[in-house]
Amino acid sequence: MSKSYSESYKAAGVDITAGYKSVELMKAHIARTKNSGCLDDVGGFGGCFGLPTGYEEPVLVSGTDGCGTKVKMAILMDKHDTIGIDAVAMCVNDIICCGAKPLFFLDYIACGKNIPEKIAAIVAGVAEGCVQSGAALIGGETAEHPGMMPVDEYDLAGFAVGIVDKKKILDNTKTAEGDVVIALASSGIHSNGFSLCRKVFDIDNNPADLYVPCEELGGATVAETLLTPTRIYVKSVLALLEKVNVKGISHITGGGFYENIPRALPDGYTAKIKRDAVKVLPIFELIAKRGGIPERDMFNTYNMGVGMSITVPANEVDTALEILKAHGEDAYVIGEIVKGDEGVIIC
């Protein structure tokens, strides 16, 4: 008797039934993210979403990203229920910099072998990130790649779409000398610079060292500290945009202060950051110490404890800080805007 199609495909390394089981296991997580724009259930060929009303000139804003080699940490620790938060965060934190409210998210998981419980755990994290940002998880894809990836490995990426009224898109040309730069504290490394972390901590060769309680980290392990999910700033920033004249927002990701803060500034203006004002997290001090990394390189690679910077007029700083803190942010002033072409000065 000839083999069925599913048996033949399974012999080639792709288990179709595992894919079906993954979808069933993730449905409960996806249901948590539904909002008024959702039009159908999971399983169709495309995710449908109805545009909200109340916008004069609605503009869709999209962002896509992955989690980089932070995924390697999740695999090493066999902990897969938070990496999805990172995938969502990297996208929604980008589009909020334009003033856009996230509407929906789609994920893509490539794996060496589809283990339904592992895939469901990953999607549980994605769903949590969507809940935190108010986005609906309306679709995704899980692709099994036997022979291309080791059976225990996977990669995760996704994209978000948001909406903003055209007249409310943040316009950095309104930036003026004397405006103030506010920091929103990060939860840790977030999702950038992990290739350097792997080298500094020799993760690939000595992963066991990651699980030793570290005095510099207050007794936490390097592993759990590195895997801390990226903070999602969407709801607090949306609340801020309703009350304060925000001039510009920077999501501090790869490239650190030096590459990201200037992206929210017009030509001819520089952000003058007070080094002593930055609340550098212990993990960054440990990386610099272990790796012998110069401070400028650290600020050019990592967020250093500042996940997002926001520029506001000096006369609205107190209001901005009050709103952000009321929404759970550790927000504080780190600098001001001056004239110049340096982009960022840390002094």
C-alpha cells in the first residue's frame, strides 16, 4: 500500500499534522488580541482588518523587524514564551515614533522542526506583545525547514501596521533650540547587540556560565537578564501625544544613541545628552567591563538603559513627565536640543 501524502512529507522532514496541532494550540492566545477591527478567524489565506473611523486623512504606517540573535538565548534557555514580545515590540515601538497607533500584527516563524508546544509558546509571547500594544494578531506563518535549519532552532520576525491622521504625523522640523529630551527607561538590552553579548560572555562555548548568579546583576543570572523582554511603550506614548506637543521620538535600537536620536532631529540641530543623567543599567556596565568596550562604543551599540527618547518643549516637560509616569514609565530628563550638526553630543 502506498504511503499517504502526509506520511511521505513527514519522511522528508515536514510534519503536516504538527502544523495543524500548532494552529489549534495557538488559537487561544490569538483570541486575546482581538479588537474591533478583526473581521475573520485564523486559518484563512489573508488576515482581514477593518479600518477605524474618525480620521480625516488616515495614513497607514508599517514596520517590520526580527529579534536578531536574541533568539539564540531563547533556544539555549529553552524558554520560548517571551521572545514573541520582542518581535512585536521592535515593530510597534518603531511605528509609534511617527505617532501611529498599532492596528494589527503578523508573525513569521521558520523552524527546523515544528514542535507544536514550542510554536504555541512563541505565539503566546507574540500575543502578549500584541495585548500590551493594543494590536490584533490577525495572521502569521510557520515554516518547517528540514535540512536548512537544525531541528531545535527557529527564527522569528513580523510586521505591524498602524494608523495616524496625516496632520498628526510627527514633524521634527518644528524642533527648536531649548527643547528638552526625555528618556523612557528600557527593561534591559531589548533586542539589539546580542552578537556582541555572545562574544563578551563566550555564550557559544560556555553557556553554563550564563546560569550562575551574578553579583553585578543583583544576584540575577546573565541568561535571565539577557532574555528580559523588550519594553513596549505604545500606550504611554499615545497618552502623551494626546496632551503634549511632542516634537520627535526615537526608538533606541541598533546603533544606540548615536544613530537613533538624530533620526528624530532636523538638520542643524543636535541633542546634547548629559552622561551623568543617563540611568545606565547594570547589564551594560557588566558588558563593558567584561569586554573591555569603550564607553562611546557602548552608546553606539546599546540603549544603555534608555529605550526611547522624546523631545518636547521646555514648558511642557512637567506635564509630559507626569503623564508618562502615570502610565508606568520611568521617565526623566537627559538633555536638551542645541544648534549644531553633530546629531548627538554626550557630555
